[in-house]
Amino acid sequence: MPLLTELSPPVGWIDPDLVPRPVVTIGAAGIVVASLELDQQETDFHRHRKGELLLTLRGVLTCEVEGALWIVPPLSALWIPGDVVHKVKATGMLECYIVFLDPSVASDLPSNCCALSTTPLLRELLIRSASLPVLYAEDSMASHLMTLLLDELALAPTGNLHLPMPTDARLRKIAAMIMDNPAERGTIQTWALRVGLSERTLARRLTEETGMSFGRWRQQLHLMLAVKWLGSGSSVQQVADDLGYESSGSFVTMFRKALGTSPGRYMAQRRVGHA
């Protein structure tokens, strides 16, 4: 499959669902950040019969899947089972690999969308598989490589960089406003008044639809935005400022509690892994 230079299907694009092979891999690269208005490529909501694995080496992917928002930072992956409606947005200078898996070979993978941590071997297998012909010969070295890829993928541990998204229109409005201006530090009462809800109703509905309190849900959103911006090259101080923290130290403390390491070390581990 040829290397794509954008996320939208190019001329000559082949629908992976129509390829008579259980595993189809493509690579995508070259989406350059130019400005806040030009730094994103986005696909519309769509679905595939085949499951889809997204791996990023550079740049960050944001995916909305099954009522949840997922962030795929460098050297991480997202598994989307077949026939699940999803939308993908890319930010930054992108290098990613996308694997489409027929349901017949995806039985060992989770039945729900999830983030996956990747090993060096899995990343190399994905990169190598993207260079194979679309109709690689069955029972060949190429097909054996795909089998090894599947075995390694089934062992990948799951991650937690996702945000449950509410379905209630008023809660979705709050989510959109916070994402547009994450530095806004209004209380739950402030946000409830903006959409015509009582504080109690907002808290109850958000817990029912996401399983999180308002404070925990907003912190998870901040964490995901932080990983996205750090992956796109922003400094720790810039991210702390953009999220409305009084100091970079308080932001680092939040980040460390959530992910077990500092923002700088978190991103350094990914840069080293790609070297």
C-alpha cells in the first residue's frame, strides 16, 4: 500500500474492506503544522468492516470513538474494532501507520476500543508491513510477517488516555466550551448556569454518562490536551499556561499523579523509543 501524504483518501486509494487479505497496512506522513487554523487534517465519521489499529511515530492523533475521545501520542496506538463509527484528527508533522484487520484474525484483540502500548518489535513489524504489496502472496514470507504482527499485537498492554464523552446535548456543549478554552477555571456551578442546569443535575448526569465527577472529568481532559500539545512540540510551561495552571510545578504534579512520571520524561521516553 502506498504511503499517504494526507488522511483523506488520495487518487488510487483502495478501500481496505475490498482487499482480499486479512491484514492491510498503510503509512501516512507529512501533515505540517502551519498555524492554529491550518494544523489539522480531519476525516468525517466513518466505519470499516475490518478493525483498525492506529500507530503514531510523530505527531498526535485525536479520535472520537463510541462516545469517547482518545489521544494517540507518539509511539502509542489505538485499536478500533470493526464496524465502530469513528472520526480521526491529526495534529503536527505526522508519521503514522494504520492496520486494517479482518474480524477472522482479530479475535484475540479487545472487543472494545482501547489504547495500546507498543513494543519496538511491534512498531518495526508495522513499518515493514506497510511496504508490502497490497495483494501480497499468501503462504509467503509476507504472510508470515503478518502472522507475527498479529501475535505481537495480541500481547500489547492497554493504556488509559481516553475521555468518556457525554451524550446529553447540554453536557456536550460544556465539553466543547472547555476544549475551546481549557484555561477557563470556572466551578461546576458556573458551568451549570451557562447551559441552564442546576449544579446537582449537572453532577448527576455527568457521573451517569461518564462515570466521573466533574473535577475528575475536566482533569482527564486537561491531561489529554497536555499530551497532545507536548507531542506537537509545546514546552511544559506553554502547556501549563494554556491549561490555566498558576505554575508549571502544579501542572507537573497533576501530570505525574495521573501518568506516573513527569511531562518531560514522558515525552523523552517516546523520543528515545523512536531514535
